[in-house]
Amino acid sequence: MDRNLRRRRISDRITIGLFLLPALVLFGVLVVAPILVAAYTSLFRWNGFGGLPTDFIGLDNFVRLLDDPVFIGDLRRGALLVVLSVTVQLPLALGLALLLNQKLRGRAVYRVLFFAPYVLSEVITAVLFDMVFSQNRGLANHVLRLVGLESLSSTWLSDPSTVLYSVFLVMTWKYFGFHMILLLAGRQNIPRELHEAAATDGAGGWQIFRHVTLPLLAPTIRISMFLAVIGSIQLFDLVWVLTGGGPLNASETMAVTMFQYGFRRFEVGYASAISIAMFLISLIFAVLYQRFILRRDLEGAMTTMGDQR
């Protein structure tokens, strides 16, 4: 009996391994292998041509990162985009999610309209807003002139002091619908009985939101924050098509800098070092999130399921 059970377990493991093998192969080829290649080439001075790199320089590319004002600026700009996403974009998405959870006429249409920008590609979005922010014929300056605020009109994408905020406005328009749908799904998973019980006890709308809705929606909010932060760190195509990182590197991100050095200046070794830095920043944030936030949320979910049983 024990021998048959052991054979069955071995057979089950082989079956599971065979089903996982294609996914593992793809993951290894498309994810692990590029990371290893980038880590290897980051130790060389290499222009990307002539076979494998041979001019070994060790960690000099990483030391150069710490002295590169453009890369340091990328870190500051990335941090600013992260802060703006968490403090502006997500509260906007949360407010709309709560609003569209109410019984409103045509709320399904509103949900589709707000989610529609997320379906557009980043390239289409960038081209669209390049016309919106155009200095002479742009819709933004035209609207400001119509409402008597012509003094606020600006060369949005050509002024170093406004370009990053203009990029953030485009990011918000593009991605807030995704976060809205995510938060709306989390809100709809909260049992209605909890809100009814709080209202019966005399709690007002703000008290219900603060003590019932927000705590139960917190795991979804944290997931949304995680996705917003990772997206801001890896932002490339929207910025590249919209501004190219300019003017004067004022809207450049780490991904844009990596592309510039790798495919414009042919300093592939240094570009690989930038890519490894991006990977490590994302990895550290993801590990900290998994260790201190996701695990706690999962443990709380399992405890709740156990109590319901």
C-alpha cells in the first residue's frame, strides 16, 4: 500500500512537472536569461557589436551611475512620479470607484468611458496628447483662452518646469481607469450587511467610509499602489513618444536613459548597468511589499475565511 502511494505521488509530481515545464522554459528564456545577459554585459565596456564583450571593467559602470547627473535626476523624477501617483491618481480612482458603486443612471456607461483610455496603447495616447499640449493649436491652451485664463497657457511639453507634470497628467488619464476598476471590484466584495449594520448603529457616511469601507478596501488599495509604483519605475514608451525625455532631460526616466545609451550612443555595457539598477530597485520594492504587506493581507484573508467556516 505504501509502495503504491509512493508511486502515485511520484507520478503526480512528474505530471505536475510536465505541465509546468513549458511555462518554466518560457520564463527562463524570456525573463531569467535576459537578466543574466544584462548582468554579464554590465561588467564590460561594450558597444553591442563584434560578438561577445571583451573589455572587462568590473563595477565601473555602476560607479559611473552614482556620478551621472542624468541618472540621479532619473531617480528624483521617478520618485516624484511615484509620489504624485499615490497622492493624486489613486485617490481620484478611489473616489470615482466609490461614486460609480452607487445607484446612478447610466453608471455602466460611465465605467466603460473611464476605463476606455487604459485600452489605448501608450503610443496612441502620447500622439493624442502631443496635439492636446501643442503650443499654437493645442486643446489645452485653447480651453484656457476660452475661459479667460490665457495667462496660464504654457508650452507644456517644451518647458522644463512643466513637462514632467504634463507627463503625469497623461499618465493619470491613461491609467486611472484601471485603478478605478480594480478598486470598484474590491468595493463590491465588501458585504452590504456591514454597511447596513453600521448605519443601524447610527454611523454617518464619513464614519462608515472611515471605519468600514476603507479598512476592508485597504488590501486592494495596497495592490493598486504596488502596481502604480512599479509602473512609474518602468515608464518608457509614453515618455519616449511624448517628449523623448526632453527638454534638457527634464522628463527623462531610467528606462529612457537606458534606451538612449544602449541604442543611440551604443554604450551597451552602461545601458545594461542601468537596466540592472532598475531591476534591483523593482525587486527590492517587490520583496519588501511581499514580505511586509502581501503576506499580512493573505494571512488576514485566510483568517477571515476560517472564521466564516
